[in-house]
Amino acid sequence: MRSETLQARQWAALISAGSLLLAGCGGGGASAATPAPTTPPAEVSYFASATPQVRLSQGGHQVMLTLLRGDMLHVAYSTQIEPGTPFLSPMIAPRSFSGPASYTWDADAKRLATDALMVELDQGCWRVSVRQPEERVLTRLCVQDWQTDRLRLALSGEGATEVLGLGERLVSGAGRSPSWLGTQRAPASRYGNAMTYSDISASGDMQVPVAYVLGEGRRNWGLFVDSAYPLSFDLRAANWTLDSPSPSLGLFVFTGADLPDLRRDYLSLTGTPPVPPLKAFGLWISEYGYDNWAELDDKLATLHGKGFPVDGAVLDLQWFGGINSGSQTTSMGKLSWATGKFPDAAGKLAGYAASGVGTMLIEESYIGGALPEFRALADQRYLAMDCAPPCKEATVYSSNPWWGIGGMIDWSNPGAGSWWHDAKRVALINDGVLGHWTDLGEPEMFSPSSQYFGIDWYGAHPTRHADVHNLLNFFWSRSIAADTARTHPERRPWILSRSGAAGSQRFGVATWSGDVQSSFAALGAQMTAQANMSLSGFDYYGSDVGGFDRAGMGGAPLSKLYTRWFATSALLDVPLRPHVQNLCNCTETAPDRIGDAASNLAALKLRYRLVPYLYSLAHAAHDNGDAMFPPLPYYFQQDRAARSVVTTKMIGPWLLFGAPSGTDATMGVYLPAGAWTDFYAPARRVDSQGALSQENLLVADQLRAPLFLREGAIVPMLRDAPGHLGDPRDRAIHWFDDLLVRVVPAAAESRFTLVEDDGITRGYEAGKVARTLMIAQRGSAGEVHFALQPDNRSGATAKRSLTLEFLLGTGSVREVRVGGAVMPKADAAGTAAGWFVSEGGVAVRLGECSVDEALEVTLLP
């Protein structure tokens, strides 16, 4: 390994006129015989280190390649790049990298390689190849145009068949494939993130520039562009283009065995999500909006009275006094209780908590011009400003004054976030508020001429709106997480946000799709958007269940739509949040008041029964970057048909469900190759070669989303749905009692880890959790082995009722042993410990068991 500089004559054949490495991905560029006489000399320099680098310099531009890991490459483009740690935007969580275990640099071939990845100069472009399991080209990176105000890169597709990810966009069209290949992924506006308006919704369009490029079988690679500037991807031709309005950017290329590996790579860069509060997995009722406590109490009373579990309520603008359109005297930004209609907030919230109901409050970035907060913030330049320092004239927004007239907090300024948190949010948290709802954060209203605190960007500190637009909601979420950790260090961050950026998920952000219309088209578009948001790193992505805007939808069609939407979201959304525009107090969205109440109750109780499984998936998402609600190709990448399916989804590794997002009484559920067990009728087993299975949605006059267990499944769940999920004031560990574990044993060993903690504090980050590893396998002679291995580090212990349900498909059981001792047969209708034949297999009722007790269960044919 050595550092050396190439002479200009060695590069003449590789450099085309006008800009650095200006060549098409097809190998275009000036020939060696006709070099442009004005082309300045080019240099390549090699820097040996733990993260080796190669830099190309020419004509005032530089490209730096850095091997961050054996399977990950960083490429930076700017005017001046020094060796060392690459520039990383705020979206990137780690600030340093350990480098590859080993690598080689071939100065003659201009090749930097590890065991997994290789990059080499090829006709003016960088050719990136994967070396395992066989060597093949992933892409060729080329500069097409590089000016002082823009950069265009070209990338070769190299046989790509799908491109997934790239953030959030709702597009009308039944069953639209989530793949972007053959299309353009353009920003929502010239500045980036925006609310977009169509026949189906006023919905968010959020840039998350991570792409998963799939080819045949398991051929894949990942690309993440580390830039918050509005980016345009044109994926219509064999060679793709990436356009940036900034001449500087960085990008990561990473490889892996499959989509789970690639997604973990991406989340290793932008951060895994913290585990939400346990109560986040329940039902949260919401509307625009509850006018007073009495209105909210009425909604909660009927839910409780009809046996609907409920865990929280979300309060819209009315909680702080509402708004005054077109006036600076609006209450927007007041962010304190309107005590006339919401008196004694602390006492009321304590009463709600005692009955298992938490609260989440809306807040916005906008401040009414007549509020004292406006002047206090402007004097410290904590608002978007009309001019550079030391000017203290804040920008006043009046062009779309539906909420009033005033200014906007400059979240790029850390001081602004801390000031706002201390002045406003601390008191609300002390009152008992559990979550924060950040709305309008694209931002919805702004002035292109405003000045901000700004960001660091490749040696500069730009302060224009165009420089910070896509990061403002990211900084807002970051400030909530950081300042809450400062003032309430035990409290988990939990935010519901309409916008954000790559990395927002690591601040506890759940996103939702905006003010969607009540229509089947909007529900279908939600399904496609959810697939790409899952791959973009957002495990918690939901919707206004039933639709926010009811215009044009009512009566029986609305009832049918709501029930299907609720059944879908009950298996998919965290939080599960029906929401509607209801300023007239004439529209309902609580699931006991609209749609088929019996179907809604059944869907909700199923959701609550699955919480042990869902909550354990949340821990796996935090610990490992595993997807909670991935699209089918996440687990079935080699199945080409599965890649375009959007109404069949996975819940973790072991459950598959069909999202009933159409009007029919049946739906086709795509079952990839393998054996699938009907969750509702466990004696029914479907052996699929990879095809649609037509499923009835209406069973005994109730609608239900089709749900299947994958072969090998281990699914811990509750026998019955509780009324709510714990007490938000309780810091003791929350044990899942009366636990039922459904097992579909396979010839290959399968595993699942149940995780339990206190459900509210950050103690799990310090290891204060109880993990119970469950292992199952079916032997060649038909015997079934199941092991339960506790690892309790919570400092608490308990006993719980435990039942194991083995869904065997075919074959009989003559004997069950627990720890080597023969288990007696028992009456299925009784309560005594023992085993009995159940639908589709055998149930083993173990009775009261210590959470610390290891178990080995064997079923003998």
C-alpha cells in the first residue's frame, strides 16, 4: 500500500472536457487521441488508514472515496475535501467508522478492494462491484454535469428489476407497485418536502433518499444519498441520473446478502428507532377536534362501555385555545392549556392515567404575531428572520393565514429548541402528557427569502431557507428528544410527525400520511407508500384511519370503507389512530360509532392480543434494525411476484396478513412458496408454490383481515385482550400475563425472543429488560422440541399463566414431556395443567410458571 500521484498524461485518456470525470455510464467521454486542450491536469491521491481513501482532483472539483467497512463505500463530491473522516450530515448517527477488516490498493489498476466490495476507475467513472458470492458489477458512478450551483451524477442500472425505498409519496392507482424503476422520483416542490394535493389526499411527500436496487434472485445493493437538498432521481432509462441543486454531496453504496441486511446497513447510518411506550401499541382516539373535556369524556365513556380497549387520546388545536384565522391575535404558539374549556389539566390527566388513558398534544412551529412569545423568540433570533444578524426582524407569514399571522421557529438553531422546550413542553410533560404531535413541519408555510441559523455543509455554513427546508422537521424532532432527555432523563421520546428526514426515526418519530381523503383509492395508496416507508427506515408509519376528509363519502360506502381501513390499520399502524375533521361536531371516527362495530371490536381485540409479539418486534427494531411491518420482498426477495404486491404484508418474520383495502367481500392474499397456517382456523393449512389465495373477508357477518402463520412461526400473544396496556405512571416491569404462545414447528430450527420491560422508561437502553428466547424444531420422526430460555435482567420476577399451542398440520401426538416428565392429559375446557388436542394441533397448558423458569417441552408422535 502506498500513496502516489498520477501525472496528467496518465489521465488524459480518462478525462473528458469541462468537468471532473464527465462521462456517461455507457463508457462515453473524450478519446485519448483528442484530449481537450483546456482540461486541467487531474490527480489521484491515495491515503492509507483504517478507512482508506482515494481522492481525485481536477478543475476545482474533488471526489473522495472512503472505505468505511468491508461492505460499505462513501463517495463525496465537493470543491475541497481533505483526507480523514468524511463530511457527514446531521442525518448520519455515527461520526466515525472502524473501517474494513482488510483491504488492498492497486495503484496501477486504480483499484481499492475488500473481500466484499471493489471500486476501480473505468473510462472516467468509478465501477463498483460486489465480490461475494460471485464478482459482478453493481453500478458505475459518473459525473455528468458539475457547476457551481448543481451536480448531476449518472449511475448504471446493471440489470436492476426493482428500485424500492425513496421515502413517502401517495399516488393513486389500485395495486400500484412500490418499485420506482421506470419512473422519476422528483421532490414535492423546488425546496423538497411538502404537502401535495390530489384527488385522494392532502398528503405528505417526504424525501428519504435511500434506494434498494434489486436484480434477479438475491442480487441487490443499497444507495443512500447523504444530502437534505431536494434530489431528483430519473430511473426511466438503463442509465439513471441523480440531480442535486447543491454541488456538494456524499453518498453511501452498501452491499448485503438480502434486503434485511441492506436495511440494517442503512439504519446503522441513520439510527434505529427507540422503543415507543407500551401504550403506543393500543388504540388512540383523535379528531379535529375535541372542544372540551366533556366531549372527550363522552367518546371515552362509550368506548369503555362497549368493551373497546383504549390507551390514549390525541388533542388537536383546541387544547390551547384554537386559532384565529387571518389575525396576529391567534392562539397558535401559545401552547398552554385553554383553561376555560380544559380546566385543571394536571388533575384531569392524572384521572385519565388512572383509567389507563394517556394523552398526546399537538404543537406547531408557528407563533401568532401578537403573542409575547413572538417578540421573545425574535429578539434571540430563534425565528426565521427577514435579514442577517444582528437584525431582529422576524419573517411574518400572511399568505395562507388559516391559522393566523405570525412567525416560525427556526429549529436549525439548537438554542431555539431548548428555549421552547423549557418554556412550554416541560410543564406539559409534568402534567402527564405522554407524546408530542408535531404538525405542519414540512414546513407548510415559509418564505424563500428567510434567514436561519443554518447548517454546516462541506466547509460552509449556509443559512437560506433552501439550505434547511428538508431538515427543519428533523431538527424539531431532534430537539424534542434531546431536550426531553435533558429535563426528564427517564422518559422515552415519542413523536407523531407529518414530515421529517432520513434519521428522524432515531428520535422516536412515528409518521403519518397527512390529511387523506375517505376513499378506497386513498387507502390503496397508503398501502404502497407504507411499503417504501418501511424500507426507508420508518417502522411506525400510519394514517388517519377512516380518512380525515369525509367529503363525498358517507352512508354505507363510508361504513364499509371505515371497517376495512380499521381492520388493516389494526395490524399495521403504530399508533392506531382514527382521525377526522370534525369542527361541525357532526362526524364520528371512534370505532364504536362508525362502521361495523362488532368487526371493529374484533379487529381491535386481535391487535391487543398480539401486543407481546409486536412489542418484542419493536425491541428487535431498536436492537438490530429489523423491520416490523415489511413488504413481502423483505423476507421473500427471490420471489419476483412478491415484489409488486402491496396489499399482502408481513408483521415481523412470522405473520402475514392481507390488507382489505377494496370493496369486495373477498380478496387475494399472496402466499409465497411454503406452508401457511390460517390464524383463525388453525386446522387449515395452505401449501403454496407462490400464488394468490382467495380469502373471504366476511366470516359470521364480521369483517376480518386474513392472517396467516408462516411455517416455523413462534408468536407470543395474550389469551384475551386487556382493557388497556399498563399504567403510564407505573415504572415497574410490565409482564405479559396469561400468555399464549402459538408455534408452527418446522424442520429447520426457528427462534423468537419475547421482550418485556416497564413500558415507559429508558431503562431498557441500560439492559433492564427480561428476554425469553423461544426455540422450536420438528424432528425427522415427527417429534417436536420446544425450549424456553429466560434471561431476566429487569430486577423483578413474577409468575404468569402460560399455554403453548402447537399447530402441527398433520400427525398425532401420543405423549407430551415437560423437562423429561410426562405431562398428563387434561380437559380442554378445564384449568388444570396438562395437554389436550386443540384445533389444528395440541395445546399444552402449563399453568402458573415463573418468568425465570427455563422449560423444555417435547411432543412425541
